[in-house]
Amino acid sequence: MLVEYRGGVLRADLVVAADGVASGLRSRYWPGAKASRYVGYTAWRMVTEPLPGLRPAGSVIWGRGERFGYTALPGDRFYCFAAATVPAAKAPAGAGAEPDLHAGLRARFEDWPEPVPRLLAAVPPGATLRHDVYAAPELRSYVRGRLVLLGDSAHAMDPFLGQGACQAIEDAVTLAGCVDGVAAAGLETALARYDRLRRPRTRAVARRSARLGRLAQLSSPVAASARDLVTRAVPAGLVLRSMAPVLGWRPPEPEPEP
């Protein structure tokens, strides 16, 4: 496969842009697209030290403009995440691990029900990651010639459904299936099929995640109380069934040969 970058011009048989929500290639080759948008909240992520006495497999707890979730990992560890609404004017631009970051997070959630304080107490110093959350703009196509967007560069989304990495993996599997065995002359047709298969699905997942993220981050006491009341009335089985379109993906079948 030929790849050449000369005089600011990219030439290749196929270029896969998987360079994230702030994709430079998307900005360059989709000049009409809007910039990535701050969704209104900051997220923290961390992994605890082993907690052998803690049995819950996982949960997500909603507050007013805040939420905390956790899920069990091998070795009695837990992956945890937290989110809090932060106005754009106050959202720091940086992201990463900071020595004093975890202390502030513990102070924010110290009054939350167990096991939240216990989980936060088991996070090693300096192991907390913080990221302001951005979403990519909706695009009319993920393909421009022989340049194709994949993952967050195409459809970075609110992480409420935990589908960011999952959708990127689906992209990769679909793209590989579309271009497998395709000669250079048929590559554009293969990429058009990739776009046709992936764009509607990722757009639907992103929109659903954004709606639920806004619901989970409600700050008004009245709105949050109404949300909690309605949520308690929804049967758990119905919630699980509603996730079937998101979780029940299967790789597309190969197109029949003409």
C-alpha cells in the first residue's frame, strides 16, 4: 500500500483516520464540519486497588448534576467513573493525571452512599484521570475519497452508554470486512458501503447517549426528583430490552459477488 505525504498533500491507496475527537485530518479534509462540542460535564476515571470484601458487580448512581459508576474487574479491583456538570466557562482545558486531583474528587463524593467512599479510598494516589467530555459533529459522510474516519474522529459521543470504544471496534471490523480482498479499483465502492453501514448506526447510538447523558446530569432539584421517580417505575427488564439494538450488533455479511 502506497503512502506519501509531500508538500502538505497526502497520497495513499487508503488512509484510515483514527486520531480522536480533535481529529486533525477531519478538520483538514472536512472543512465545512463544525468543531467538536463540549457537552457540559467533566469525567473522572480510575481503577481501585483490590477490595476482596466488596461484592457488588457494578452500578451507576445519579445525583444532581453528578453521577458515579463502578464495575468489577478481575483480581477484586473495580473500574470507577464519575461525572459532574461544569459550565464551559469554568471547564479547564487540560486533561490527565494530577497529584491533587483525587483529593478533590473524594471531597466531592464523600457524602455519597457506600460503596462510593470506599471505592474512592482504594484508588492509588495519582491514578485518577480527568477529561472534559467533547462530542464530534454529525457528518454527512465518514469517507472523503480514499480517506476514511474511524472511531472518535468520526463520531465521538457522550460516554453515558460506554459505547465509544465499542463503536470504534465495530467500525474497524466493518471496514476490514468491506475492503478485504478488494482491488484498488473497487476501493471507493467498498468505502461507500462502510459509510452506509456505519454512519446511521453510530449516529443513532450517539444521539441516544447524548439524550441519556443530559437526563443523568440534570441539576434542578425538581427535574432530578421527577427523573428519579420515573426511573424507579421503569421495570429493569424493559431497560435491558431497550439496550438490545445497541448491544446486539453483528458484523455485516459479505456482499455477494456480482
